Amino acid sequence: METAILLLTIICVLQFLILCRFYQQVQRLRCELKIQPDRQRAVIKGQIEEQLYPLSDDCEYRPSQMRFMGNPIDFIVFHEPEGMNGKGDDQVEIVFLEIKTGGSRLSRKQQRIKQAVLDGRVFWRTICR
């Protein structure tokens, strides 16, 4: 009789531990599912802000100088000084512009592109066909 009670106690404890583990997994999944839509909203909001940046007051370039790429770099800017008419020694700046919102950081690919620009590994090529 004592053996049967001991066996039933062990079975009950094991079932309790299994249920606790299952409950923890369910709670973790609920938390992940709650966070996921928030993350998606943040990504979509960031993408919208990127595209509207040329129209914002803090944009230092004219929208006509900016070309939206979206991926992997948001904009390429062909910055020409005011009054440039193609004559003289005026320099054109070409700017790779990435807009980051919230706590986002450069992706690995964006970091490699940035390093290529900083290292001077940017070239002009003309293809004649």
C-alpha cells in the first residue's frame, strides 16, 4: 500500500512539473505574440518616416536632389551648392543617406557599405552599349 501511495505521489509531482513547464511556454508565447505586432508597427512607421524625410523641416537637402532607394541605403543625395549651373569649380557632393528611427542601428550590410565609402572604394563606371 505504501508503495502505491509513493508511486501515485511521484506521478502527481511529475504531472505538476510538466504542467508548470507547459504553462511557462504558453506564457512566453503569449508575450512574444504581444511584442511582435508592436515591432511590426515600429518597422512600418520607420519606413514611412524614411520616405517622408525629404519633406521634413530638418532635412538639409532639397527633395529634388534626393533619390530614394529604400534598401540597403535609404537615399542617395546629389548635393549641389546653391546657384550651381554646371560651370566653374563648384563641387558636387554625393551622399549615402540612411535614416534611422527609434533605437534602430545600421544593418551589417549597411555597415559594410559605409566602410567602403570611408575607405574610398567607390567608383564611377560608364557602360557604353
